[in-house]
Amino acid sequence: MSYLEYSVKSVPSGPRKVLFLNWPLILLLSAIAGVGFMMLYSVAGGSFSPWAEPQIKRFALGLGLMLIVAMIPIWFWRSVSGGAYLGTILLLVLVEVMGSVGMGAQRWIDLGFMRLQPSELMKITLVMALAAYYDWLPPAKISRPLWVALPVLAILLPTALVLRQPDLGTSLLLIIGGAMVMFMAGVHWGYFATVSAMGVGLVTAVFQSRGTGWQLLKDYQYRRIDTFLDPASDPLGAGYHITQSKIALGSGGWTGRGFMQGTQSRLNFLPEKHTDFIFTTLAEEFGFLGGISLLGLYALIIVFCITAALVNRDRFSSLLILGIAATFFLFFAVNMSMVMGLAPVVGVPLPLVSYGGSAMLVLLVAFGLVQSAHVHRPR
């Protein structure tokens, strides 16, 4: 019996698939989303509008999409990975042509009932395409220069399109997430050492280009770097956000001020309190214990994903799960580092907690792929 025949005959079929879902993972995702609903209710002053109610509806829709994706065989998702990647590239091009503008950036396509952010979708379709590529590529060719150059180009193309929006945070996540998939696929470490050295050179060029005709970043992005290096240099201007964020984090102490008792968020000192800086609201109201509990829930999801990847004997499925887990880790690690002053403010939402439709729906579809790989794995 061939491996494919074994794979097809050994997976559950029909309604029995529901029994093979990773239900602890679904409960963890629901618990984190519940924390988000509670915090959005709090920052709205004890009201489900304007943020908590739409977020609950989006989560319900996303949960349904996740279950639908989970029921579809994983080999179908392998076959459409390339098309999904190219389709998302087309959407990124459409953003350039007819995208909606918000807060000084052109990142969305207005669908009428919602605004779609293709860069969020690219985080997942890029992982799918790379996993399919390395599933197809013979192991002997993984580290050969030509076969390394192809996935590098696949990463750099959407990165360049997203950087034009401009969205530095998502661009960095695409590069790091894609590189992590390549590393887990077995690409030789020497390539990563070379890229790291080039990265040091690029950082140097970024700083050297400031104020010149070939300036590599926008002025506001340089201000974010300045704020990261020395927030106190402009506490009422560029450093205001991170200064207020640190005040909120510190005032929470060990156990917090209590639900809906945070002064920084309730008195509107905290900027973007329902999106990028929602973790500081949670830390102020529930303290260190609340923050570390949320981090523990995130960590459990990563553990579940790694375990699912290790027991799965299908290479595409394993790389897909690990790639999605790595992307998920980057989401919450970058956001938490950002609001604590450990990383520049780059506008990365806290997964399943920050207010936002595209990010939540795409993330739940991604975990639907994880569930599909888990349900349809060879047994």
C-alpha cells in the first residue's frame, strides 16, 4: 500500500471528523477571544458597542469558517496553496490601485460589509506556499542556491508591496515568518548567517539615509525608532504613546486595579486602547498575574501546535502547522514587546484580543488549516 493510499484510508470521514478535532485548541482560542471581548467591553466604559459586539460576531463567523476549513482534506489545501498565494499578491496590487485609506495608510479593500486587509491574509498564504514548495522539493535540493532563491523571491515580493502601503510591522513579520519556515524545512544555517550580516548592513544604511534624497523609511517610522531608543526625549509628542503605556503597565502592579478600574484607559490617556495597546489595559486592570495568564494561554497554543506537527508524518502538514505557530508567536511576541518598550511601535495587533476584523478572521482560518492537518493526518 502506497503512502497516499494509507493516508486516504486512515483518516476519518463524514461527521466522524468532528470527533477528531483538537478540541482543547478550540477552547484555548475561545478563552483568549473571551479575554478580548471583556477588555473591549471595559475600554468602551462598560458597553458592548462600539467594539465588543462586532468582535463577538466576527469571532462567531471566524469559528464557523475554522470548522469548515478543518473538515476539508489537507491535500486539497496543499493543491491550492500556490493559487492562494498568487491571489493574495493580486489583492495587494489592488490595494495599490483602489485601496481604502485609514490613519495615513492605504492597506484595505472595501467590500461593503467589511474592509479586507490583504496583508493579513498574506501572512498565511505565504506559509502555505512555502510549505507546499518544500513538500514538493527533494531534500537533496533544499540548500542549493537556485532552490533557495525561489522562496526568497516569494517572500520579498509581498514584503515590497506591503512596505509601500506603508506597513513596516507586517513587512517584518512576513520576512521573519518566511525565514522561519525555510529554517524548519532544513535550509542550511549559513544562508541565515549571511542574511543576518546583510541585515546589520541594512540597518546601518537605514540610519545613514535619514534626511537624504534616498531615505529608506518614512519620517514617522524614523520617529518611532527615536521613540524606542529614548521615549523620554519627547514625552508629549512622539514618545507619548509608549510613555503612557509604561505608566499603565506599572500602575497595575501584581493584581491590577480591578476590572474597569484602569485610570489610563478610562481617562483616555492610553492611545489605541482597543487595538495595538489593549494589552496595557489588561495589565493595568489585572496586573502581572493577568498578563502572565494571557501569555500562558498563548504558550499553550504554541505547545499544542508543535505537538501536532511532531506527530504528523505528512511533511506539508508539519511545515504548515509550524509555520502558522511561528506566525502566531510573532504576533503576540511583537505586540507585547512593543507596548512594554522592548521593540519599536510597529502597529501589530494582539491576536484574538485587539479589535479588528481581518486579523481575527484570517487567524481563525489559519487555525482551521491546523485542524485540517490534525484531523486528516495518517494514523
